Amino acid sequence: MRRSVNPSWKIRHECPQCGAPVVLDETDRILACSYCRVRLYLTCPGHPRYYLAPGESCSEDIQYVPYWRLKGMAFSLRTNHIFHKIIDSTAVALNVPSLPSTLGSRPQVFPLRFAASDSTGSFLEPGISSDGVSIEGATPIRHGSRVHRPGSSEWFIGQTISMIYFPVASRGGFLHDALFDRPLAGPADALSGCLPPHRGSRWTVGFVPTLCPNCGWDLEGEPDSLVLTCRNCGSAWECAGEQFKEVDFLTMPHTEDEDIFLPFWKIRAKLDGIKPVSGAVPFRLAGIPGFGYKAREEDVCRFIVPAFKIQPRHFLRLARSMTSRGLHPVPHRALPRSALYPVTLPRAQAVESLRVILASMAVPAPRTLGLLTEMAISPVHTRLLYCPFIVRGSECIQPDMQIGMSRHAMYWGRLI
């Protein structure tokens, strides 16, 4: 299921092997050179850093202003109702009022480039962390359970965090936009108190050959996939640092009629902090596997979470349906011959989504919000699961469970 038209931001780079120009989508993780045919997996320590190149008419010394790029699914639980939306915004990372608050349409008009340790220009140190960024007047974004605070009912799941550097120049005593060549509402010394960051190894873009560590065969996968597969030895791999690590996976039993296999994370998690019997009633009534009726403080529950990004309401509906119905029959370990949909949601972010999934499945009760914010969720085991779907018109349908998914929603989900 390839993307025919992709409105994603574009990144220009050069092939590290032959030097040919390569244009990447913002969501791409594989650099594929059409000249020398090399395929390399991109690695960026920390968050990716890009910059917008100034216009050719700008001859002054350039300073690059940092902007945070935040993209993902935002959820909030209020009075037993879940509100959700897609976040896709930029925000200035300096406390300088004269700078534009966002980048607007600039990254859509001008291609991005990777900011590396040897990039020319003065790249300024961000003065605002990504955790303190406010989007469209809302409260600061909290990234999943990583910085979750007790009593909070807001979560940011499936987040993509990057930094984009915007070029400005000093001309005639004022700051100038070096892209559109027009003045900004600020004096030339507005950035005098900002310091350039230390650009070391964390600013280096790495490349890992997409070869199977087991047998040396070419690994397969869509450009935006986190998991690559080897058809020769039947293994699956994800990149960890500068090398590939094998992924434990299972495949649901299937026939030859299935058109595509969608990936899910099968998670066994321990929930700590739920009171015996009575405290778990809202979740037991929802039919979540693992919630028994024994008087114990800890329960290990089983969840099946989409391993791909999609609009929030479809994400919750699919997670609820797959989790409540379970796996019948028992899956086995073998790569199917049919197409594999790319894994775009990391397992860590799938674990972060469990609290939201619990909230969407629980029967509304006065104590539901309190239970969700007080409990601690600890993953016991995670495994990738490929589930067969049949393409029928504009939908993908799971024939055994009779679960449908809009192909249109899947297409737009790959841009989150």
C-alpha cells in the first residue's frame, strides 16, 4: 500500500556512497539512492535536526533560530469522556518576542536539510525545552508517561519531535527573514544574549546498511518503517543505535486470500495501584483480558495495540476491538508472503498509549480518572504481531474478527 501523493515535508541530502542528490520525506527512515541503488537506514542521536537554507540573495552572516516541531496524537480525559486531536505544529524555542511564534508554511515551501556538526552558520541554543512548548494556546505538551504527573489527564502519544533552524540576518539595524528577504519586528541585537550550542557527535546523521545480521540478505520494508524483514531467513529487525536488533514477532494463521498484514504490538503489562476487586470493576466490565476477580493488588493484562500511526479515533477503536476479542486461533512465527504494512509506532509509544486505551475501554465511573492517573503501568513482555486483512474497496477487513479499517485513514495516518 504505497503512497501515491505525499504532502510531507521534503528533506534534501546527498547519497553518502556516490554523492547523488536524494530527496526524502520527513517520515522516511531509509535513504534509497536511485543512482547507485544503495539502501541505508538513517540514525539520528536524540531528536532529528534540520535547517532551512537562506536565499541566494542573502550575503550577511546567518544566525539560525531553533524551532520545535511537534507532531502526534493528543488525548485528554475529562468527566469520563476522551477528547483527542492531531498535533502538528512548530513553536519558537527562544524567549525573543520579536521572532515569529511559528514557522508557518516555510517548511512546506522550502526543502529542509540535515543540520550536522560541520554545517556552516551560527546555530543558537534553544531556550525552551520541548516539554514546555504550548500548542495553540493549550497547556504544555506532556510526552506520554515519560513525564506524566500524578493527577494529569492529558497524554501525547506517537509523538515525533524534531528541531528546525530558521535563518535570520542582521541588516540596517533590524533582523531579517533570510528566506523571504523581508524584515522582522525586532532589532538586530535581539539575539545577542543567545549562545550557540555545542555541536558534537549528537549532531551527526548516521547510516546503517540494510543487510540482515543473520544471513547478509537485503532487508525489506517501506521507507517509513521502523521494522525491516528478511525473506531469506524469516527474521524481523529494528535499528537500535548503530546496529540492528532482532524483533520477536508472530503471525496470525492465514490463507492465500489475504492482501496485506497489519502490524500490532502484543503487550503484557502489569498494572500496579488498583485496589482489590472493587477498584478494577470498571475495567473488568469492559472485558479486558487479565482482569480477574481475585482479591489481589496486581494484575497482568494483555493488550493488542496498532503498531502504526492513524487518526486518534481509529487508533482507539482498533485497539479496543483487538484487545477485547483476543487472538483466536493461536498465532505462529513465520513471515507471510503477502505485503506487510509498515511499523510506524515504536513499542515504547505503544506502551505509553495503554493508559488512554484503558480509559476508552473502562465503564464510566466516578473513580475512573483517579484510577487511571494513580496506577503504574509496567510492560512485562512486548511482541510484534502481524494480522491478515483483506482489501475490499476502500476498506481493509480482518475476516475472522470482522474488524474493518478505512484505507483512507491509513494513508493519512502515515503522515502523523
